[in-house]
Amino acid sequence: MLKIVPGDAALIFSTAESKTLLVSDLHLGLEKEMAKKGFRLPAYSVKMVERVKRIAETYGAKRLAVLGDVKHAIGKVEDIDWGVIPWFFDTMLDLFEAVEVVPGNHDGNIKAVLPPRVKLDPSQGTVLGEGKNRIGVAHGHAWPSEAAIATRDLVIGHSHFTYEMRDSFGSRTRESVWVTAEFDVAELMEGAGYKSKLKGKGKLTVMPPFNRLVGGQPINRSKSFQFGPVLSSRSLSLERADIFLTDGTRVT
């Protein structure tokens, strides 16, 4: 069973054996880029640790899965990464029995800074759960694995979708959103290049970024997803998607 954590960018996946907390897009080390732009911020990673701890204690989660973009820097490991990423995941290993990472497009050379006890999955994602109670998880920048799509319950991040709102004075604000959409299993398999005979419908859940400081594209100003292979495939469309804020407010 998959449940959205009210008021936050997190999911709880429950099986008979345990509960797994899912988060995406931590972008650890973002503070360095903000500092280059003149913004001096306290270590935001500490606040994210506090949120993870609170959610884990509330729901009794024993496992953690991070769906990509652990770090903010693309292509290389910055000096800030050598400190903040090992510290963050050592703290997670104190909180959870098991921790795993599905790498995203920002996570080049991530293995070098992850503690050895953190499981590093393929970039195509993995499957959580067993039997009929399974979900496929991936970051979303690459095609998910055939096994992940075959679960018919796919969870990704990567997109950082927001919803843009304008008040009576013309001021604009953007808030992160959840996106859920039905997809055609056969078409998604074909788009990914898999020779599968599976048919029917599946459900896609696109997570908001757990790091609230990252920007995002306003989904209500786009005519289609067109962000990553899954969202830009012909197996689903924005017109049939459900979009709602993290507080549960439905906006479509």
C-alpha cells in the first residue's frame, strides 16, 4: 500500500513486513550554489534530517529509499559533498534498518561519498515489495527498468513540478505539487524499448522535491509534460492527470 504523507513531499510504502519512507530530490549541497548567488543560508540538510526523523517516527518506517538527485552538483563531487552527504546518510543509517538510493542525473560519482552500508540501485530503478504488493521506483531522468514498469505502480521524482497561482494584485506564487496519472503499460514498455507482452493500465506518481529550496517549472503553464522519457512518452497525458498541492488541495 502506498500513502502520501500529508503536508510533505514523502510517501510511505507498507508491506506485511515493514514500512518504507520514500523521498526524492534532496539536492544536498545546494547551499553552496545559493552562497555564490549572495544568499547565506544555514545548513538546510539539518532541517531535512529533522523532517525525515519526524515522518519515520510518526509512521514507524524502518526503511528509507531516496529516488535520486541526492546531491545538487552535476557531474562531479564538490567539496561540500564530501562532508554533507556522508553525514546525512550516516544519520539515516542510525534512523533506519536499511537505506537505498536510486541515482538521478545529478548523482555522478555518488558511490564515492555514500557510506558502504547504503545500497546503490541502478539508474533505471528497482522494485520494492513482493507479489501483488509491489511498486517500481526510479528517478525519472532515464527509462525505468522493465520490472519497475511491470509493477503497474510507478513512482518517480526529477520533475520539480509546481503550480503557479496569481492573486488579485497580479503577484505570482508557486507551490510544489503531486502529479498522478494513468499510463498505458504496453505503450510505455514499447517506448522504453522492452519487448513485453504486458497490457492494461498502470498508475504513475510524480513526487515533489523533498528539498523545498529547489525551483520548479509551473505545470499549469505547460501544454504537456515533456520532462524526462516517461512523462514525454505517448503513454500518458497531462489532460488526464490529477494535480494537487502538498496540503492536499486539488488544483485540477
